[in-house]
Amino acid sequence: MAERFPITLNAFRKMEAELKDLKTVQRPAVIEAIAEARAHGDLSENAEYHAAREKQSFIEGRILELEDKVSRAEVIDVNKLSGSTVVFGAWVHLVDEDTEVAVKYQIVGEYEANLENRQVSIASPIARALIGKKQGDSVEVSTPGGLRYYEIVAVKFGDHHA
């Protein structure tokens, strides 16, 4: 059996929307482009045909990848979570104990991690250090620059805490 993985409801909906677009818009468009290019004659020298076939191959591969992910996703609606313990989907507000710099991260699945949005993978060192801890706890995080110490100032849930 394929391994399941956690994903936020928001990211799952984006994944489903991409899959629908690939199947209902992009796949039919590339099939039409291949048919048009075929009509131009000699396929061995037909750049449009080869480009369309390459795009079709990418689209079909992405469809298979997304169907697999959708089938294995363990969807978690972060808006229904609460409490002061850090779990998957939580927004964790931290203060660096040495520099007093405040940061916040949301702990998400590996497929949706995005540092620009302050979303870190549950497999990352910071997330692993935070999971199970509570508001007020201090945590030690091993970073490429050495050990960092953070205090958990707040644990919040929901998409609106971004």
C-alpha cells in the first residue's frame, strides 16, 4: 500500500484544481495541437509536432503524479484545529532567544512547503523540533549555522494566521 502523507485542505484543493485543469483544458488543447501539427505533413521535421508531443508527455506525467498524490493525501483542515500544542498545520510564533527576532512558520506537508510563505515541511529540522511542544516552551534547533534557541510565543491555527 502506498504511503499516505499529510496535506492542508487549502493545498489539497489547489492540487485538485491543477489536476482538473490538466485533464479538462490542457490535455484536450495539446491533443488538438498535435492533430494540427500532423496536418502540416512530414513529422520528422515538424517542430510544432515534436513540441506538442513533448508537452503532452509532460501533461500526462503530471496527471499521473497528481492522481497518485490525491489518492494518498491525508487532508487536514487547519481551521478545525485548536490548542496550544504544536501539531501539523499550526502557525508557530517564535522568538530567537539570542537575537530577540520574531518569526512565524506554518508546519505543512513536504509537497506544500514554501519558505517565501513561511511554510516549512513537517520533515524539516525546525518542524521536528517544534512538534509536540507547547506555547512557552524553549526549543533547540540544529541549523546549518549551528544551534539556535527559540521560545514558542504562540501556537495558532487557521489559514487566516498567515
